[in-house]
Amino acid sequence: MSTMTVRVREETHKALREISEESGLSFAEVIAQAVDTLRRQRLLEQSNEAYARLRREPRAWATEQQERALWETTLLDGMDEN
């Protein structure tokens, strides 16, 4: 694994140290988890924004709702039972 130096503010370094000590994770692991959490959060925000845009278009939203209704029927097909 290659490494890289990243400059952070003093308060960020302090927070990293505290999280690292509390969790038993290395700085690198704490940063990796933080980045992954931020990436997931941004994905959810972008998805929410896309749905908001879709809802502002009545025809497109109606099409989305129709498609969802079609998929809902697949829940009753018994395929999820073991």
C-alpha cells in the first residue's frame, strides 16, 4: 500500500487522534472510514436531488410511479421464499 502525506488543520489532527485512540484504529483507517462515510452521504444527497428534480416533472414522475407499481407486483411472486 502506498502512502501519502496530507496536511490538515490542528483541530482536525486532534479529532483524528481522539477517534483513533477511542476506536483503536490507525489514523489511516479513521480517514478511510470518514471518506467512505462522506462518499456515501454525497451519493444519498445526489440521489435525493435527482428524485426532487424528477418530482418537479409531473409526466416523468407519473412514469416513475407506474414503473414502481409494476415492480411492486414482483413482491408477490413467491420468489423470495426459501
